[in-house]
Amino acid sequence: MTRRDKQKSLEITRPIRTKRDYEGAKAVVKKISGQAAKDSAAERRMQSLLKELDRFDESEDDADASDLDYSGPRRRWSDGGPGDEE
């Protein structure tokens, strides 16, 4: 096994970046954990998915905390400002 193959095998799952990825990973973990006889590859994949789920939860918590710092108005740049007529 080359160095690249070994490194790739350690990274079983890709990072979870969206809520959709999170829900999909959660479903896979539930499916794997429901299987009676797990092989070592399935066990490693499940552990890797659980780590990524934790990282995603932590990043969401950090994002929520940073939202609390800003007390300004919550509107998009495309919303009309004062004096804009429709």
C-alpha cells in the first residue's frame, strides 16, 4: 500500500458542511449501528462519521455564538433601505 493509499484509507468520510450532509450522515450511522454483525470497515466508517457529526455540531455552536455578538438589523443587502420607493 502506498503512502497516498494509506492516508486515504484513514480519511473514510468527507467533511460535513451542510445540514443536508448532516442528515445523510446521521441516517448512515443509524443504519450501520442497526446491523448486528459489523465488519471492521463498517465500524471505522461509523466512528469517522460520528467524529464528523461532532465537528459539525461544534461548528454550528460556534456560528450561533458569533451571531449573538451582532445586535444590528437582520436584513439582506437587497432589501430596500430608507427612502427607497417601489
